[in-house]
Amino acid sequence: MNIPSDLKYTKEHEWVRVEGDVATIGITDYAQGELGDIVFVELPDIGAEVKQLGRFGTIEAVKAVSDLFSPVSGKVVDINKGLDDDPMVINRDPYGGGWIIKVKVTSSGELAQLLGADGYKKIVTA
């Protein structure tokens, strides 16, 4: 199981990478493994407002449908349109090509409330 140390995580299995004031968000390697083959991702509209730990979409796999929760608050500035044609890129590359949305962060202080790699590892290996 891959848990990159340069990311922050939620207990709901989302990851976030912040560069400047833009946060790239996806689901973790653990989450995609638990879901199985991903067949559809419901994405928000560009310009939509998201709240920290608020629902922003769903991810559908052969086994289940799960809500997606934003690690940070802000405005959606980009969505991964490639997921429409190839949602399984999340299974193959959850921390790269499988990113889901990008958000312009409105409160960088929220990052302190997220888990580091060690904290997230404790949750998924407990």
C-alpha cells in the first residue's frame, strides 16, 4: 500500500497536495483497493464551493458507491475530465493521473486538521 509522505489525508480516505493556494484532491491507494474496479465518478461543476469534509461527489465501483469528501474548503477550479472516459485511472495511478478535483483553498489553516502519512497509516493498518 502506497502512502506518500508529502500528502495530507482524511479519515475518509481522500488525499490532498497543496501547491500555492491550489489543492489537488483524490482518493488514496487504500481506498481504490477497497472499492475495486472504478466505473464512474460524479464530479462537481467548476466554480462550485466545497467545505472541508463536505461531500463533493461520488465514486462508483463494481462493489459499491461511496461519497467523496473534500479535505479543504474552497472553490473548484478544475476537474479531471479524463475520468469520464477512463475512471479506472484512479485504480492504476491514484496519486497521479487519478486525481479528481482541484480547489482554490480559502483557509490554509484547515490543513493542520488533516492526517500526515503516519497518522493515516495507523488508520488503515489498525
